[in-house]
Amino acid sequence: MAKGVTKDNIIIYPIGRKVAEKVAKMGLKSAGTFLELAEKPNSEECRNIAVEIEKLWLNNDIDRVEMIYHHFKKCRKSDSYTKNLSTNRFRYRIESR
């Protein structure tokens, strides 16, 4: 029986203070605190997050991975993007390591 998407089965990896505050305000499940990553990007920490998500996905603990990010163009304008990373191509890339 399909469960559907609810707040209980969404995990957010909030990068930065504003996202963390919004996740808490909305009552969503946070996978941790990554406040410093927005201010001081760190490839090792990003890799650790990616490996954690990869394990969850390969173990079928999660069935979809989406990355939501903003691209700031000017002070008053930004665009939001969503990328679905749960494609067969993504799975092949991960498993081929």
C-alpha cells in the first residue's frame, strides 16, 4: 500500500541558516545542522552528506533525492531550481565506483 508523501517521510539536509530556520518552522525532519557549509563551503563535508544520502538510497530507505537550490543573480532577484537526482543514470554512476 502506497504511503504517499507526508512530513514524516521527508528528510531535509539544510545548508545554511535560512533553510534551517524554514525547515524548523515548517516542522520538517532535519538530517542535521549544516549552518557553516553555506558560509565556508567544504568539499569533505559535502562529500560526507552525499555518501550518507547515497547509502540511504541504495538501501531503499529513500526512493527519491531532490536538490533544491537558489541561484542569486542580483541583490533583489534569485531563481530557484529543483533537480531530481533519483534517475537510473545517477544510480549507475553511484554503483560503478
